[in-house]
Amino acid sequence: MFISYIQKSKVELSEYLNMGNLLKVLTCTDLEQGPNFFLDFENAQPTESEKEIYNQVNVVLKDAEGILEDLQSYRGAGHEIREAIQHPNDEKLQEKAWGAVVPLVGKLKKFYEFSQRLEAGLRGLLGALTSTPYSPTQHLEREQALAKQFAEILHFTLRFDELKMTNPAIQNDFSYYRRTLSRMRINNVPAEGENEVNNELANRMSLFYAEATPMLKTLSDATTKFVSENKNLPIENTTDCLSTMASVCRVMLETPEYRSRFTNEETVSFCLRVMVGVIILYDHVHPVGAFAKTSKIDMKGCIKVLKDQPPNSVEGLLNALRYTTKHLNDETTSKQIKSMLQ
């Protein structure tokens, strides 16, 4: 049976090589260690069967870089707000603060709406990457372009949340906007911008921005919802998809033969961020999380890969594991893993 499996794998390997897709290495050791293949994050192109989902998700992802640029350049209206609060009877300062905040809230609305589009895209990808009869590993091997898009969503999510966490102006601006709007309603003052963000939307945006890592929370909730809505699909199909992605990233990063195939130096940081993103997602979705002994993710191996990088380049990712995971501080987490992350 093992020999026939190897023969079958050799046939599959040649097929993948012909397709210009992934290269799978199948040795006894690799089989024991779990998934071990090269996922082509740089060049994967959709096959005919992937195109429908791929095109839907691509419409969302093409706006991701613009969202990050807008968030990175978000400066806030802190000065105008302080002036308005310190001089409550100065109408000009009140108008100036309101005039500064309204367009910023328009940006915050755009970010929030993008999170909803991203959620829909993620659920489409999960549906494709967890469907029967293939295993999650087979899906990631066969559907490289969809796996790449899944990775791009995780990459975007961590970058967005890193920027949001270091920008307190976002919540300050939105709080001021809501307080001022409420005061205007009480005084029956027509508010320009109110139509753009009605009360129901403002409540949902408040909950979104109150999260330390809002995009990650969106993905986590979307994945949990996907699992609960697809009761005929074992939860393992979803969690195994996540753990396989983490393993593939780890193996590619720690294997010189694979790493040497990256033609873009950014691919290493992309892989690291995707590995961390998928670990955090797994930790939120899996009943016992990523750090338990029964976890299918080699956490020690993943942390070691992170610590082998130049320290300045990964501190943010190590902090993401320390502070945005759900189960790190559980009693079931080994002391060794806790000490590695101290």
C-alpha cells in the first residue's frame, strides 16, 4: 500500500511539475512530519476550476493595498478636536473640528465596509478549500491560486491590525463624531455626514474599532460562522486547512532548498506573516487552540523559525502571538512554549 502510494505520488508530482504548480517532496521522514511542499506564493495562477471563486476574491483583494495606504496615512483630527473641546462656545472651532472629522469618518466607514467584503471573500475560499472529497492538504496542493489568495487575506489582516493598533486617533475621532452627532440630534441641527453613517452602522463600526485587532476578529468570527453553518462538514476540514497552511509556511521558511526558490525578498516576510496569521486564526477557531499538545501545528518549530529571523523584523509578529491569541495562557500550554514567547 505504501509503495502504491509513493507511485501514485510520483505521478502526481510529475503532473504538478508540468502544471508549473507545486513541488511535493515525499520521503518517509516528510510523511511523518506532515505536509511538506512548495506553495508558490509568487507565481500561482488559477486553473479553470478555481477561476470563479478566484475572480470573486480578486475583486476584493485588488483594493487591499489602497486600504492599507489610506490607513497608513491616517493622521486624525486630534488638534482640531482638542481645540473644540477646550473652547466649547467658539462656534468656528466647533465647525472646524466637525469639518475635519467628517471626511475621516468616511475613511473609517470605507475600512469597515472593506472588512465585510473581505469576510465574504474568506468564506468563499473556505468553501472551496474544505469541500469534499479532497483533504485540506490536497486542496492546498491542487488549488494553489486560491491558497495564495487565502494567504493574501491573512497577510493584509495582520498588516491592517498592526497599523490600527498604533493609531489611537481612529477611536478618538470616531468617539468625537458620535458625541457631536448625538448633540446635534438633541438640538435638531442638521448634520452633514449623518446620511453617510447612520446610527445602526455607527454601532457596528464602534464594535469593530473597539477591538484591538478588528480585521482578525472579523476573520475569526467569519471562520467560526462558516463552521457552524456547514454542519455537514467536519470542523477538522476547516482547522486542518489552517494547520496545513501553517506547516507549509514553516517548512518553506526552514528548508533552504525551498527558500532559495523565492525570487522576491518580500516573500519571506509574507510567509512569516501568513504563518502567524493562520496560527492565530486556528487558535481562535479550534476548540483547544494552537498551543495544546494535541494541536496539529508545530508551535515550537514555528516560534523557532520566527526567532531565527533578524529580531527587528519579527517583533510585531511575536507580539501578535503573545497578545492576540486565545489559548497561550491556558494550563494546557507547555512551559517551554510560554518561555519561548516571553
